[in-house]
Amino acid sequence: QKEVEQNSGPLSVPEGAIASLNCTYSDRVSQSFFWYRQYSGKSPELIMSIYSNGDKEDGRFTAQLNKASQYVSLLIRDSQPSDSATYLCAVNTRLLDSSYKLIFGSGTRLLVRP
Amino acid sequence: DTGVSQDPRHKITKRGQNVTFRCDPISEHNRLYWYRQTLGQGPEFLTYFQNEAQLEKSRLLSDRFSAERPKGSFSTLEIQRTEQGDSAMYLCASSSPEDPSGANVLTFGAGSRLTVL
């Protein structure tokens, strides 16, 4: 079982719709979770972080976390063609020195149709 | 400070040659990470430095790979005797333990794309 799992997609939605991206993780002690957006040929850029169960909203983005189910999701409201990218779910995993490394899923490709 | 810098951005080499990538992290960040990303996959962790100490190294990193961070500032990643399977984007990221959330938020550089012919 992969440590962080995502559906590879592509997820295709019409412009203006809500895009829903999902992620599950295996490490029960993970405490912090991130969504990165990656455009083709570019490096990942952080768009959302979430640390507590429930919802966290930032503009058109809402991250949802359920630690009991080991599930993280990202909702994008009013999707725009410029949102078309790969969305990477990442989970912090503790290292021996008590710092962390990020473990990434393989990403979900989102396509927003004009 | 303009973020994490990586050099070169692109490198094309022949199989068997050695290559070296450089990463300059955000100046106040003492944690530095190297990741490798191949097409259609998420970034895979390679190694981690806290200041000049290399504290974690992935099993993905064969003996042909070596990373250094002298003086705890910039870092280099060297690949010896490159193979076609080494073709990938090599990403550097840095973070600060002083992040208010304590969550170790990584900022990535633009990456160094390696093509081995």
C-alpha cells in the first residue's frame, strides 16, 4: 500500500463547477497535510495546509481533513481553466530527529473545460 | 531573498557521465530536502539536511548518488555514472523550524531537469 494515495485522473469539470480532489494516507500519526498545485513542467507550489479535523477555507479553496478515516480532500469552487493542473496531496512523516519529511501522492490531474 | 534557487535548470548528458546540481535555499531556512520526480509521479524523497548534517537518506538513493551541504548553506547533489533511469526532475526544497504552525512547510525551487541519453 502506498503511503499517500490519490486518483490519477484526469478529473474533468466544466468552468464554474466544483472540483473535488481526494487523498488517503496510511500513517496514523501524521499531523499536517498539504495540497500543492503543479503546472506542467513547473515545480509544486503550496496552495493549502490543514492540521485539524474539519474544513479550512481560503478563497475558492476548501481543504477537509478526517484523521479517523485518514482522508484529506480539496474542493475548488467556481473552477477556472487556469486551475487546470496536477494537484499533489502531501503528508508530513516524522523523521528520527523529530523533524519531518513530506510524502507525496502521485497527483490528480484536473482539467477545467471552458 | 527570492526563494529557493536551483542550477542548472536543464542538463542533458550521456550515459556514464557525472552530473552535479546545486541548490541555494531560502537564507533563513536550516532544513533542506532533495526530491526526484518522474513523469506522472509525485515527488519522491531522496535526502534531508538540517544545517550541514545529512540526517535522512532514502533507500532510493544508490551509491552513485551523493549529497552535501557544506557550512549549512547551499547543497549539491551529484550523480556518478549516470544511467537512463536517472532522467527526472530533481527538486530542492527548504523549510524553517520557526514556521508558526510547526508544520514544516516546504518551499520548492524550480527544479533541475536531467536527461540522460
